[in-house]
Amino acid sequence: MITMAFEVLLMVCVVTMTAAVMYLLYRVAILTTQVGMLQDWSGEVSYELLAQEQAREVALMRDRMQDIERELTELRDWSDSSAVEVS
């Protein structure tokens, strides 16, 4: 009789432990998926930040090129007006 009760108690413990292990494995799978999603999101954010930084650099280069073109035009105009005065 005690042996039978012990066997039932042992079976309940085994079933409970199996359920607990399965739940923990389920949670690990969910966490692994979430970590993967966070890594993907982090990569996208890094790519977006890099793209924004490059866009700012391109805009600065474009502004600098426009400044250089304006200065060259002013220099040509000054050079042309100086040549007319000399003649």
C-alpha cells in the first residue's frame, strides 16, 4: 500500500517536472526568437543611422561644392572685369 502511494507520488513528480522542463524550453524558444528580432531591429537601426550620417555628409559636400562654384564664378567675373579695365 505504501509502495503504491509512493509510486503514484513519484509519477506525479515526474509529470510535474516534465511539464516544468517543457515550459522552460518553450520560454527559451520564445526568448531566442525575441533576441533574434532585437538583433535584426538593431541592425536596421544601425543601417538607418549610417544612411542618415552619409546623407548629412553628402549634403555638406554638395554645399561646399556650391560655395566653390560660386567663388570660381566670382573669380572669373573679377578676372573678366580686370581684363576689360587693362585694355
